[in-house]
Amino acid sequence: MKFITLEEHWESQRVNDAAKPYMPAPVNPHKNPDDHSIEQYLANAPKGNTDLTSAGENRLQFMENNDIQMQIMGYGDDSPQNLDPKVAVDLCKMANDDLATAIATNPDRFGVWATLPVGDPAAAATELERAVKEKGLQGAMIHGYYDDKFFDDPMYDPIFAKAEELDVPLYFHPAFIPQEITEHYYEGQGWSELTGIMFSRAGWGWHEDLGVQMVRLILAGVFDRHPKLKIITGHWGEMVPNFLERMDQTMGLSVNLDRSISETYRDNFYITPSGMFFPAQLQLAMTEMGADHLMYSLDYPYNHPEGSVKFLTDSNLSKEDQEKIAYGNAAKMLHLK
């Protein structure tokens, strides 16, 4: 079976170098001088990831080994998206140009999510149109939020309107959460500093953070204004599918929406596993969303999951549903031949 994977990552070294002077300074996570868990982790971590800035042999070989016909790549963690628009507008254009150039030699194997300067929504909408119409990109990947403003803020509406007009999806990806939230929720006396970092990031925090933002989009009426807008999230929906019925039960009578919370989510959202190949999550996703709203992703090169093919082919899903999830839904949504 062939696969199209939707949450894979690439970065332009040229853009990273140009953006470096404008990137925020990293927060020092050390508060306990006797805790060396972070240093020990970093000492054993892989040094560098050349695959992140290459769409070449290593990436293609990984795809061959995992039956991946096509990767749709978005900018990695160093995305210039959230920089001041004075620099972000040009850097995002550069990123999209570099990504388009990188995949030009293998257009049947790679696609691209555009990087948008979201701090200037009008410019972001213009860049999305250029990226899709002139560069052949498939939509956009958005990381976190800009200047502490969630995307339900009306200022972002030009981005949603343009995505709906172009009939392209927006893939929302987790990002680092504000330090004050990390300190309030994820630091504790009973665990190491490394555990606190993981708790606030991939272990829990940034998934919950993005899930909250997706619910906010619904509650703010974004999908009433843009009923054909398509949103994709990874990690099996960033916790939201678990609570659809509960949200209808507790908030259903208080929200003024054209559809219920769960109906809106099932109509406008699509979810992928991001390499989290857990059978229970697949079963929940099928129950809540159905095969028509599930697609595939591995989170490469941050993640190199084993058994990515067998996870789906060994499931109890019908062949028809497996094919929808593996490639059919993605090909249809992204207008791939």
C-alpha cells in the first residue's frame, strides 16, 4: 500500500541563517544546580539532523523503506512564521521559494505546506495565494500563535478566508508554550527538570495547548463564517476528539453556533497520527471521526517510527478505509493527481 504523509518537516539553511538574529533567546530551564538530567539527555541525543535541511537521498530512502509515495513538508521548529512582520514577510517568502526549489526535482514525491507571516494577516493571505497559485504549494502549516494571540482573534480572519477561497487546508502544528504557563502547570518538586520539559512539550503540554486553540476556533464561530474551511491537526487531533460529546453536553446550550461543537469538528477537521501508532488512538479516531477524516503522518525527521506500514495494514480496518487513510483522503483534499 502506498502512503501520503502530511506532517513531515524541512528547513532552509539560508532562511535559518537569515532569521537567527531575530529569533527569541532560549529560556534557561535550569533552576536546580544539582539536577543534571537535561545535560545528560543532551549529551546522549543525536548531534544535528542533516535530513531536516535536505530533500535528498536519505529522505527518499526513508520513504522507500516505509512505502511513502509522497511527503508533504512544512517548515520545522525554526519557522520564521512568528517573527516580527518587518522581517517575517520576506523570510516566509524566501522559505516558500526555497522549499519549492528543493522539491522541483521530485515533484511527484514531495509537496509543501507554505510558511506564512501570521503577524501580518493580510500579507499572510497574499503569500498563501502566491505560494499556492505560483509555486504549487498545497496549503499552509501554522505553528502555535503570534504575540500571545490565539487564532480565534478576528485579526486572523484574512488567512482563513483565503484558505477557504483557494480550497486548501491549514495544518496546525504545536509550538512551545509561554514560560509562565510552563512554570504554573509543568514544573514540580517531585520530578526532574527534564521530565518537566517533556511534560510541557511533547509529553502533554503543547498538545493540550493546540487542542484548546482548535476548540476556541469553533466557539468563536470561525467555521460559521467559513463553513468550507479545512483544518488538519496531528497527534490524533491534539486531545480534542476525546471530549467532543462532553463539550456538547456542557457547553452546547450556551454557544450560539450554526452547528454543534462536535458537528463542526467532524465537518471541518481532519486528523493524523504524527507517528503515534497506538491502536487505541486509531479506534477512538475511527469512532469519533470516521475514515473520511483521517490521514497519515510520521513527523519525519524528528520521528523515525518503525512499523508505520504494518500499523495500518495489520489493523482491523477494511481495505477501503485503509486506503482512504493511507493516501485517498490526502490526494483528494490536496488535488493531487
